[in-house]
Amino acid sequence: AEQAVDSQGRDEITLFEVDEIIVYNRTDQGEWWFWEGKKHIPCHDDGDCLGDLPLAFHGYKDSKFLLHLENEFYGSVMKGEKDDSLAKRNDSKMASFNWGNFDQTHKYFERVRAAMKIAAKEEASGSNIGIAKKLPAQGNRLYCMVPFIWAPKYMATYEAIRNTWGKRCDVLKFFIDPIVEDEEGRFIDLRHKNGTKMTLPQDVVAVYHIYRPWHICESKKEGDCRNIWEKVWRSLLWIDDNGESVSSEWFVKIDSDSYLFPENAKKYVQDNNWSPDEHHYFGHKLRHSEDHNQPPIIAGSAVFFSRATLKGAAAIFREFKHEEHNTSVRKCMDAYTSAEETLTALCLKQHLGIDAAHALDDMGQELIVVSPIEESLLWNRTEQGEWWYWKNKLKTDPQTGREVHNCCGDFPIAFHGYKNPLWFYKLEDELYEVDKLPGTTDILKRFKWHNPYETKSYFDRMRKAKSTAT
């Protein structure tokens, strides 16, 4: 007999009413027959251990509850329609009944409805069928999450990403603060009345619950405040809470100044025979944090998660409380800090036992670089010395004795550090031979590689490897 659970171990079938079982806590209840023999997972102690696409709810002796559930998932609540039969509540939350443990139950039902809507769209469009033909049996779709600021000076980057590497993601979403800047330099809060008329593109998500604004720092001066940790953890939580964690098998938090190769990321997980339903957290692994008794981190330029890891992280972040004045990076919690890399690694290690994995090819060569590729190609450990980039990294493979961490593999996953988005078009032109690139006709001719010989040689090697593989 097999237990019907999702990738996080959450039950797909309940033995008791949902509004009762939603608050079950293994630690508080002790090991009675319900828990006996089950593998212990974090949500057993946190409550809400039910999957987003449940198969069955059990225990409703009064048949009226079946009608209430029907309304929640197939009737007026699901459709958002006005219905005088709905429960009358003073908190504006739509529900067919005043369920027990209402807040937890309502939040769970919202998650189920969101997941059902996404599944219905995929089925109606046939996209899930088409993907199954193109990908391995388990699928390797990639969800690209770009933390972003919605302001005129960044619009060129937004368009460049969409016109270059972003179009090769299976899902591309830009996650922005709820405060945006218009063309006249005015700051608009999308949560307030003056922001409700503003329309955002479909690939832009406003994360409304961000407390710390990007445009006014603690010093009260205007500027791009470094509150990236809150933005990252709330964005990852948004993906799961809104049912989008079922849309892809792999997820990447990618900086807006990084150039991504989505097809190479998929190749990497496929070559490693990794399952999205297992925990994986990988990218360019930096180990200088070990000197401060912190786990190794993945450089924020491109951070990859399997679906299981993203959902596990979301379960952790769901319990966070806003910590207005906290700046510590020693505990897995909300904080006013730019150290998203440190806290991501700490939370995954502390709560899920997940270690950062370094994305290297079979020769031990880097696949993700933390600087522009033309610079990384010249980095030399002997000449540079042991600065933070090289700190604590192995010099040679313990099995083969071969030198490792040199730049770079034939199938790179990401380059980083392109503040001028026109470099994205330059890379696109070099590596994908695109005939027409928006607004860049003669401009790219002025963009020269810092070390043209090494860069051109590497690009030739990439093109050759790609042609051989296909």
C-alpha cells in the first residue's frame, strides 16, 4: 500500500474533516495511531499538512457539508460570484460556511482553488500534453523568478530580458515591490487608491505584503534600499501560495543583471538524473561564510531550487513574522538585510537539512560565474590569491587530482554582472545568431569584449559543443 502524499509529504486524502485536521500537530498530540510509523516532516509540527490538489476529504456525517465543499471548489466561492447563501463574515473573506479553525481552513482552501485554476488552464490549453512530449517523463520546466524594481530607469532591462534569455524560460515572472515609480518620478503605492488604476503586464507580480519600501531607506533618503531578503522570501512564498509551484519542476531566482541559459540548466539537472520531487539547491557555491560558522551559500546571481525545495522553503517562510528592526543573519527569520544568500542557505540547512550544491561540469569547470564572462575567463587562483571568491574551495578533485573551479564549462548556465542591458543583446547576437534585435541595429558594434581573444575562443567552444549535442 502506498501513502497518497505530494512531493512535500503532505496528505492528499484526509481521514477527518479538513477544518479539524488542518491544525493537527504531531508534537502536541504525541504518537497516537494517526502518526505512528509516518516519516516525520516539518509540517507535522507546523500544522497545515494537506496537499494543494487533494484527492478526497473524509468524515462528513452531515451531508450539508458536502454541499458547502462543492460551493467552495466548484460553485460561487470558486467563481467569485455573489451568493446570498454564503457565510456572513465581517472580515470580507468569502466562504460557504463558518468553518472551524476558520483562518487556517480558509487559507488552505484559497491555495487549493489557485492550484485547481492553474491545472484547469493547462488542461484546457493542452500545454501539459505538449510539454510531456518534449520533456522527460517527470518534466524539467523552468520557472524564472526575477526580483525587480518597477521604475523608468529599469524598463530597458525588463524589455531586454523578455527579448533575450527570458523567452527561453517556461515561466518568466518579474516580482516587484508594491511601490512603483511612474514616468514623472512620482511614487505610487499599488495597495492604495491612487495605485488601483495602474495596470501591470501579465508577467509582473506585485508582492503586496512587502513591509520595507525600496524607495525610502531607514535613513529617510531616497534610493534603492537593500531589502532584498524580504523581497526574495515573500516572492518564493507567493509562488507556492498562488498555486504556481505546480507549474514547473525547477525554479531559479535570477538577478536582473544575469544572463541565463535556461536550456543548459535543464540539461544539467537531466544529466545528473535529479528529480524535482527531491531536495536540490544549487548554483555557484561560495564557502567564505564557513569562516563565520555559517553554511556555504549559493551566489545570488542565479539560485536554483527543485520543486520540493521551493515548497519546503515556502512552508518555512509561511511561519515568518515581520521583524521590523531585526538585522541579524544568524537566525532563519525576517530581517532588514541584503544578505538573502546567507539566510536562504541557513533556512534550508536548519529546517530541511539541505546543503548547497556547486554547479560544475564533469571536468570540474564552473557553469555559473559571478562576474561578466569576459572577466571570469581571466581569473586565476594562483595570481589572485585566496580572496572571498576562492576561500575554502577545493583546489583539486580528490578522486582525479584534476584542478577544479576554472572558468568555464561548454554548457554554461549563467553569466552575471551586466548592468547595461544592451550586453544581453550582444550575448544573444553572439550565441544565438539572432537577425533582428529590438533597437540595437548599430549600437552593438560599439560594444567590445574586454579580452576579445579569450572570449571569442570560449564562445567558439560553446557553439561547437552545442552543435555536437544537437
